[in-house]
Amino acid sequence: MSLDHYFLLGRSGLRVSRLSLGTMTFGNGGIRGIGGTWGSSEEAAREIFRRYVEAGGNFIDTADSYAAGLSESLVGKFVGEMGIREQLVIATKFSNNSASGNPNAGGNGRKNIMRAVDASLRRLKTDYIDLYWLHTWDRMTPVEEVVRTLDDLVRAGKILHVGFSDVPGWYAARAQTWAEVHGLSQPIALQLPYSLVERSIEHEFVPLAQTSGLGVVAWSPLAMGLLSGKYRSGDTASGRLSLDASGSGLGLFSDRNIRIVSALEKVALEVGRSMAQVALNWVTDRPGVAAAIIGASRLEQLDENLAALDFALSAEHKTFLNAASAIEAPYPYRLFADDYQAGILNTGSTVGDKPEHYYSRTFLPKVSDYVFGQPKDQK
């Protein structure tokens, strides 16, 4: 499967590449993170952007807070230079406050959303945004206010579709239900962390996506670089992925994660692919996942990641990776295992024993078509 083999995003008619180009690294405008300031120069970002588009990619992910707005500006500049606005699906985000001293320049209230969308449109040099993400739950704005405001932006033509990133499952469900009941623009996607290391979305969010027609867009599919191939099972924990004496760092060198890296290394050697490619291939093939976001600071890194779609893992390798990275089901999901349900309900059958045609599809498109991401003949 190539990068120009497009999938429908959730319940929508929007066709996107399975790998989205993340642009948080675009620009050297001073993104602060563990380990210092980082980011790609304009020249490097332009090369990466052009290579992704020329490979058939059409799904660009940015945010108003990336590099203090410079990422959006560079995306807008590159799109203009290539003259390909209508060819691309541009997604950006609001929520984070970059204006110190102004409490209404952040969060998810109507005032900030209206301010943020106009600022993003100016930086992106476009009349509309294809997919507008709520970046982070602010824990205070009523979901009704958010949904109504985003619907107003759709009706005004400033945005085409709505998505939610890094929100609780109940919040996303409330937003989708409120929009559906009131005839407002419904969200079409969820952007969440997902990788062999981070699988906690599987119990709540993936079933929500499957039943509500929301495409999952996975961020950090390489677990902050732990699965990139830079690290092997015997490596000493060091650098930004570990915890130093002050307690800073990402703390990713746990016993479980080291076991996952070891399993990933084994599979990569057996299939003759890099660890990063195997990790990305695993994510894009998971139930509910429409696309995974990849970032790159060098062309070689981008080319390696794009090749993750060029092969298929065997059932045995998938089972091996699933077992190595499995997490315990939290309450109440451990109650819903087939063997447990059959025992306590004493129904004589297990969950999911109905044939495909038994379930009504009158209220939703076929889940396998719209959520699991079965390939469409779209080029």
C-alpha cells in the first residue's frame, strides 16, 4: 500500500493518506522541550514537506502553538510555493495559550476559538481549514459551547470538519451526541497517542470510534522515539527518554518498554525492516486507526517512515507484538471478556455470536468501511 492510497476519515467523505505529516518540528522558533530547544530550519522543513507531497501524501498536521505559530506559517508558505492548496487536507489545532497575560487567548471558549481560527487562517494563507482540532481539553468550557462554536465556523466556511484531540472519552461522546441530536456538525476524528508502548486508548476510545464513526489519528506512534530504532533492548537508559536525578525526562525505559523494544527488534530482523517501519506498520493496521502522524527532521528519516506502508506483517508477528505490548484491561472492561460474560450471564453463548447482517446499519455507515479503514479504490 502506497502513501497515495487514501482512506476515508471516519464517517466523512474526506480522503486522507494513512501517514500524516506532522509539522511540530517545522521552524526553529523556539519549541521548548525536554533536552532544550529544537526544530527544523526552513530549508529542511521545505525539503521534507516537498518529499512527502511528491510521494502522494495529502494529510498535513500542524497547530497554532507549534513553534509559536511558525509551523503554520511555513506550511502556508510551502503550500503557496507549490500551488497545491486544493490537493491537501490541512489540519490545525486550537487550545494552547501563547499570549502571556491574556486568559482568553487560550482554552476552548468561544472567544478564543474565534480568535484562534482567524489567526491560523492568516498564517496558513488559506480561506479554510480542512480539519480543525480541539487540541486539549481545558476542563472548564461546556462541551455545548465548543460544539456550537465549531458548527458556526463550519457554516461560515472557515472550517470543513471538526476533530477532538486529547480529551476524555466521555467528553468526546458527549460532543458527538450533542451535535447529532441538535443537527450540528459532528466530529469526524479523534487524535490520540497510540503505539506499541501506549495502548490505553483501546478499551474506551477505539470502541467509541467504531460505534460513532470517528477515525482515530494516532500521534507519537513511535513512542517519543523509543521505537524509532535508535534504541535496542540492551541499551543503557539515558537522555531525554529516561529520568535523571532531578526527576525530569520521559521515564520510558521501564521493564515493560524494554521488553517491547526487544520484541520489536526481533520482528524487524525477521522481516528485514527497520524497527520504526514495523512499529508504524503495526499502528496503521490496528482497528479504528485511520492514520498515524509521523514527524521528521531529516529527509532520510522521512523516507524510512514512509516505507512503513510497503509491506504487511504476518498474523504470527502481529500476535507476537500484541502479546509483548499487552496491557491489563481496567475495570469494568475485564468483566466483558467472552469467557467471563458467558460464565456470569449463563446465556449459553458468547458476545459477538450474531452474523454480520444481524446488526442494523440504518444509523451508521458500515463500520469496516469507515472506521477500520478498509482500502478504497481512490487515488
